[in-house]
Amino acid sequence: MGSFTFGYSIAVINSPETIVENFINETVIQRTGVPILASHLRSYWSLIVAIFAIGGMIGGLSAGAWADFFGRKKGMLLNNAIGIAGSMLIGFSKMGSSFEMIIVGRVILGFNCGLTTCLTPMYLSEIAPANIRGALGVVHQLAITIGILMSQIFGFQEILGTKSLWPVLLGLPLAPCIIQLLMLPLCPESPRFLLITKHQETEARAALVTLRGKFDVDLDIEDMKSEQRMCQAEPKISIAQLIVKSSLRKQLVIGIVMQISQQSCGILAILYYSHSLFVSAGMLPNVATHAVSGIGAVMVVMTFISIPLMEYVGRRTLHLTGLMGMFVLSIVMTLALTLNGTVKGMQTVGAITVIFYVAAFSIGPGSIPWLIVAELFPQGSRAPAMSICTMINWLSNFINGFTFPYVQKGLDDLSFVPFTILLLLFWGFTYMYLPETKDKTIEQITDMFRQQQQEKQSKTDGVAKENSYLVGFKKM
């Protein structure tokens, strides 16, 4: 339910854009007697959209310490209280005649979702066996896409996208927070957290029995103990220690670039501003609102499809395929926007391109970055790594969400060109550096990186030794 809240909160701000802007203008008129300047209104709206990511950054950066202190399960339980507080502030903003309540509520809700985007993938990766870890990890993204779709449907003018009901539309994350608060106590704590972090083997074994539905969990326990021995040899580290630790630097850079690729691939321009993009392409506002829901439906369907593909094709191949598809489609999008006024049918081409763009995102960059970070790091460094990468994800979210209206105004029909360039760079990085983690245990993935580090060190030592011989020869 936390992932659902995240997806809903990202996309819900799209459809009621005009209604909320009118509310801001009316509020300013009540206070000052004069309408708000158009430039100030655009800045306020961009802030409402993007401030969600500021809360997300803070929540993401805090998530590792939060997860280790409270535990995965209890951490998610406590997080629901934060989501309830943010939702209520937004829901009562119209009654309080205060658009500032929307801004503060979005920050608090962002903090809630920042914790969620770290805690949920971490929990799922730790409870899943290796053979279904990828598929189960996609459940997080699937819940996000369902939240996006539901926010778009509820945003119809026939439902909650009206002048009187928009506070209910924006404050609806209250419901999934309450549901999760009631249902999560039925789930077990992460057995990896219990055994490796808390050293509670009996409790970990009981959690595994509940999760696997069988009493013979010795293989799982042995796998965790093997990782525990590895963690004891390489103890738990802080965020600062992780940043300077050379043996984990490659994994950290891969994790960071994966998160940036998810948020800087152009998908936020579609999720946050697709309604205005469709209107500028010639659609009527009501038609644009319904067209936006098609985006959410495609995301749900393609994420469902990616669940079996995750274990059959692999993370690396899916991510590369998604990035290349988006690269090609971003070029088509630019052509459709540029030729819209001169070539007949470009409006239809643009709308179809958006649908395929979202489909390409859903099979790769949509879900894999969340999963891959949890797989790349051992238990002792997983929490701080998830914190750093989640913070980077939200920072990218904020930068892209806040700047795109200005990019769109400055570049007009060429506003997707920056994404085209970035997608090509992301594809090249992924091709060169991201290993395949399908069907590998956390221990095997860690060993793979350790061997690469040792081979690199051996080559460096060999070059240094050769140079020392040359220096000695020259002295002779």
C-alpha cells in the first residue's frame, strides 16, 4: 500500500492543475484584493509539483537509519502516521483557504514516500528467494503504476476532478495509509534483518517458516549465515564510510546512475505534465484528462508483463531494451511536436508515441533501478546504499519536475531533446558497467564485484611492479 501511495501522489497532481491554480489565484485575491501574477502562479504550481520530491529526498536519505533502527516492518508501520498527517493537511487546505497547506502537506507526504521507496524494495528483496527475487521486486513498481492509474481515473471531472472535490482527490492517500496500518501487522519481519542485523536466529527461522509455508528452511538459514559471516568480515558501515569505501564504489556509482536514469529519462515530463502536453498538442481539456488515464493503464499492463520477463530475460537486458526504446521514441516525440502545426495527423502520432514511451519505461527503467540497488550490496552496506540512491532518485525527481516547465517554455517543441541525449548516455553506461544479477544470490553478486576489484588491483600492482623495474634499470 505504501508503493500505491507513492504512485498515486506522483500522478494525482496532473489532472487538477487548472483547478488548483484557480484556487491559488482566488486565495491571493481574498488576501490582497488583486490577482496573482502569471509568473508567480507558474512558480507556485511548479513548487507544489516538485516540493513532493524535497520531502522524498529527506525521507530517502533517512531511510537507511530508519530501517536499521526500527526494522523493516515496524519502520513501514510508523511511516503510515506520517502519510496520514500529510494527506490530512492537503485534504483540509480548501477549508482553511490556504494553498500553503498543500505545499506543506506535499512535503510531508513526500517524506513518507521517500521512506517507502527505500523500505519496500529492501523488505521485498530480503524476504524473497533468489529465483523469484526479481519478479517479487517488480511488485513494488506494479503497486506504483496501479496508484498512478487510480489517481488518473479519480481525476476525471465525472468523479473527483471538480472544483468542489479536488481536496478529496489530493488527500486520498489517507486511505491506503490506514489500510496498511491495519494489514501490515499480519506480515512477518524480514528474516535477513532478524538474523544478520539483530542476530535473532529463532525469530528469523519463524519468519521464514511463515513466508515459505514449510518448516524446512535450513538452506535459507545457511545462505543468510554465509552472508552474516561476510558482513562480520566487512562490518556495517555508515553513509559517509560507504562514499569513501573503494571496494563498494563501483556498485554505488552503478546504483546512482540507475536512479538518475529512471528520473531523467523524460517520464516525469509525461507523468506531471502530460495533460498540458496533450492540450498544447490540440486536445480538448476533457479529452486530455481521459487520454492521461491511458498512460496509467499502459504502465500497469506493461509492468505485469515485465514480472515473468524479469526472471526469464534478466535485469540488464530489460533495462537496455527500455532505454533504447525510449531513446528512439523521444526522437519521434520531438518530430511529432515540431510538425504538429504543419503535418496532418501529428497529434495522433504524438499521443501514440507517449503510450509506447511509457511502455518502454515500464519494462525497464521503471522497476529495475529500485530492485538492482538492493541486489548489489551486502547486508552491512545495503541500508546506507539504499539511502544514498533513494536520495539521488528524489533529487533527480525534484530537478526534472521543477525545471521541465521552464525547459518546455524555452525549447518549446524541442523540449524532449535533452532527454534524447541523456537516454543515449544512460544506455552506454548500462551496457558497459551493469552486470546481470538474475538467479544470483546476494553472496554471489558480492563475490563477483570482489573478484573484479581484485583483478583490477592485480593489474595495478603488476603495472606498478613493472614500472619499478624500469626505474631500477634506468638507474643502473
